[in-house]
Amino acid sequence: MQEYDVVVIGSGPGGEGAAMKLSKMGKQVAVVEMLDQVGGNCTHKGTIPSKALRHAIQLLADYRHHPLFEHTVAIADVSWPQLLKTSEEVISRQVSMRHRFYTRNRVDVIHGRARFVDASTIEVERPAGTAVRVRTRHVVIATGSRPYRPPQLDFDDPRILDSDSVLQMAHTPRRVTIYGAGVIGCEYASIFANLDVKVNLINTRDRLLSYLDDEITDALSYHLRDQGVVIVHNEAMANVTSGDDGVVLTCRSGKEVRSDVLLWANGRTGNTDDMGLDDIGMAINQRGQIEVDDGFRTSVENIYAVGDVIGPPALASASYDQGRFAGQLVVAGRADWNLLGDIPTGIYTSPEISSVGRTERELTEQNVPYEVGRADFKNLARAQIAGRNVGMLKLLFHRETLELLGIHCFGEQASEIVHIGQAIMSQEGAANSINYFINTTFNYPTMAEAYRVAALHGLNRTR
């Protein structure tokens, strides 16, 4: 039986972050990965393939709609399977790179499914059917999540898909119904719309992505509809029937929505099944997520959990940081840094959305005297040059102290642009102020100069 200081279960962002931190702190570490390659769902089924697909489709849409080409060159006819192939090279490079991380840091990778025998013993069932047991002082669980599949839906039906199986779809549908208008649902609505596929987006709530700034989600709704997406709010599934002529979603209101395929994008479940967690007394909620404290320790003293398996924010970026933080706590029992409370969100719709900090709604509810500074992308030289006129940067700041309170961006490169403001917002005292943007020289022309425009606009509103 092999023995380690720490065993990490899962090689996605959370597991990788923990393993690298633990190894660099001198611990003997093993990673157990269920797939035959490292990288986890993030690399093989989630973030990497979907974003590579989105990028390829965006390029195709830009080509089709560019004034130089749309009337002079035959419209490119590219199928869904052809577009999916564009992600294969990226996935391969990511796997190769991450495998080298483990090799260089002398972390053993054991491929197979992990199950707890007791809190310090893990049995790994290998793909060939053999099993190996390892003993360890500590465990970090980073097994991620998977799409929630309601029992009344038959996911063996090729017309009923989720965010994993849509990446194996063998044809290009003409009509798609997406049930669930969260991040995944909105991203795929944009992806299919840019392929000129007719999209029905069924939202169980009264607005899209209600945790974001209202003005940003209003803009998203407008542009999705402008791309031809039909958005239906406040609906819930009653029944789904599938046949040779397509699939029909019947809502509780009696509304029927017909399409070629149904993409279920409503909720995710933690990957905790068949791991023996009940046998060792670990607390798990109804979504299959592991309950942890502020230090990512589970109800079993020597076991930690990070990433999507513990629930929100369920972001690859946050999972990696959680893994590093948990690794520090395993070794030292404390950390000399804290994870940032304000985690940026990046939503890869078309156009992109990214935000960090509080929204107008939150500041109003908290009775904070705030002001708003805006920069419309249509007024930026760089956006005009690139033909990316849709979008805006919105800064929320304290009316008296000028402290930066929230950053909300909609448009090209939003997920990159937001980090400039994030860096300033994380500063203490007077260093966190929109004056930084006013008194700093930005390259011209750039998208980043939106910060100067927005800060000056907001400052003028305080006078």
C-alpha cells in the first residue's frame, strides 16, 4: 500500500491548485483522476471546449457579417461537428502542459475512480478493473460537478442534451430550445444564435442573470433578442415529448415550444456519488455538494474540499485559488493571505459580460451614496477601428470618497477589461479611488481608456 502526506481527488483547477501548492511546500502528494487524462471537466467538458467553440463561431459570425465579405464571398457553411474539432488542439495542448506540471513537481497521478475505505484510506479502481489502495494523512476533494439531470428526462434520447452531451452532437440543428437561462444557458444561446440557429431560451425566473447589474442584463436581453433569440421568462417544465419530428417542451402555463433538440441547462450536481462519503460521515447537501467551513475543511477533520463540488461561485478561477488556499491550510494551519471576497465573473455571451463588486441594486438597498460613470464603446476609437461598437463600461463609486465600489462591463474583451478596475478596487484607503483612472495616462487607442472616460463622466456628475 502506497502512503502519501496528501491525496488530492480530481485534477481540475481546484485539484491542480492544491497539488501544486502542497508539492512546493515539501509534501508527498498524489492526485487521483477518474479520466485517462489530467485536466478534469474544466479542460475536457466545460470551460475549454465551450470557449474554444464560442471563439470559432464568433470568428465565423464576424466573417459572415463583415461588410467586406458578406456580399462578395459565398457564406461559409460549417457544421457543428467541424466547429467542435477546433477545440481538440486546445484541449490537447492544455493536457500536455498540465501533465508536465505534475511531472516537474513530482506529483504522482493515479488514474481511476476513488472511494473512501476510511478517512485515511482510499481505494482507486483502475480502468482495467484492478484496484490499488493508498493511505494518507490528509485529503483534498476537488471532483467538480456535472449537469443536473431530472429523472423525468431521457438523456439517452439524442434530441435531449445537456452541456456535456451537446459537445458530442453530430449535426447542426435548425431549432434549439434551451431550458435554463443561467450562465451556461445564455452562453449557448449566443453560440447557437451566431450560427443562425433559431433559439428559444426558457427562463425559470423573471429576468436573465438576476445577480448581475440590471442595466447589464437588460443589454444582454436586448442583444440576444436582436440576434433572433426568443426569451420566455417565468416558465417551468411540465413535460417533454420527443419524436421523429423533434422535441416538444410543454410548460406549466400550457405553452408548447417545439424544436429539433432540447438543451437542458438548469442546475449542476456535485460529483460525490459512490465515493463512500456517507460511510465516513461527511456532510453533503441535496445538490450533492460537500459542506465546508471558511477554511474549506469538511465535517471530517482531515479532509478538505474545494471547487465546484462545494457549490458557488463554481468558477475555474476561484477553484484554483481555493485549492492553493486549502493546500496552505493543510500544511501550516493558517495562511498569510486571504482570498478576495470580490471575485470577478466572466460570462462568454456575445458580447461578453464581466463584473466585480456591488451592483446598483445592492448599493441602493445598503443606503450607500453612490454615483455612476459610463463609457460607451461606440465612442472609443479602438472599438470603432475594430467594429466593436456594442457595449459599455460602468463604474460605481462612493459619491463623497470616490471609492470604487463596482465595475460592470458589457462588450468586446469585457472579461479582460474588468481586471484593471479589480486591481484598483482591491487597494486600501485612498488608493482605491476613481482618481487613479483620471490621473493615469492610458495607451491610445485602447479599450482600456474606457476607464478614464467613465471616471471623468462620473466625476462630472458629482459637481
